[in-house]
Amino acid sequence: MMEVLVRNAVGNLSDHDKDFAAEKLGRLDRYFNKASRVELVHREVHRGKRDLHKLEVTIFADGLTIRGEEEDANLRAAVDLVADKLENRLRRIKKRLVNKYRHSGQSVPRGFEEHHEDEDHDDRVHIKERKQFLVKPQTIDEAALEMDLLGYPFFVFKNEVTNRVEVLYRRKDGKYGLLEPEV
């Protein structure tokens, strides 16, 4: 059974709500061989005139880290939304792993054999378009400007300071994030 840790940033989550979240998220352990733990962080956020419950869930299992977040005016609805989102993601990942083992001729590890009727659609990655582009050395500010001019949600560039390829992206809060791959 997976350990479920509920961290409450504002201290207003009842024990009953914590138990509901732990039970709902604990069901996700069926997708793992070695389920480790689930961390749930609860915050209250204000969007205009609405008060929302924001849940950030991180699952640590089988050497993987899977993360999801949702927000809703109703706490239990937010728990249901994030649990459903994570379960759909885990179902797709599980199907990809099973297909990978089958195509390579290896036997499927225990815990992955079961098949659900609702998983009949093809979950392989289908690439619709490929683009090649020149990655030129730029500062982060130049990359941000070009990303904004092009209207892209992310931008791949070669950082002229580090001399490495990096990805600049726009976060949900409107600020920037930077991915710095380690090879």
C-alpha cells in the first residue's frame, strides 16, 4: 500500500477531507509494482471573486515521479479531478510499457499484464509534424523576446553564457521557466 502524505499549506483541511484524499489517491497504487508514496499539497488561491482549492499531487513509485495539479471551488471535486487526471496518465504509461515489452519480445513484468476494455484505443505516440530549425546562441532575454514575438509557449535556444541548449517556457502564472538539460 502506498503512503499518502497530505501537506496543508493553510491549515484548514479537516481530517475527514484528508482521509478522503488519501483514500482516493491511495487507489492509484494498483499501477505500480513498488508503490512508494504520494504527496498532496493543498493551497487556497483566489482567482478574481472565486476562492479555489489548488491541489498539487506528486507520486513517487517504481523509480518514476508523476505529477498533476488541479483546482476547483469544491475540495472533493478537485481531489476527484486530479485523481482522474493521474489515473488516465498512468493508464497510458502502463499501456506504452506493455507494448514496449511485447514489441521487443520480452515477457511483460508482473503487475502489467491486466488489460481493461476501455484501453482498446491506440496510445502510441504519433508525431504529426517534424520541424528542423537553427539553434543560435542567444541570451535568455533575447530568447524571451523572440519567443514572445513568435507567440510560442516555449522556445529552444543555445544559451550564449553556458553554451548549452536550453528551453525557455511560459508558466501558468505568466512568468518564465527555464529547462537546463543535463547530458
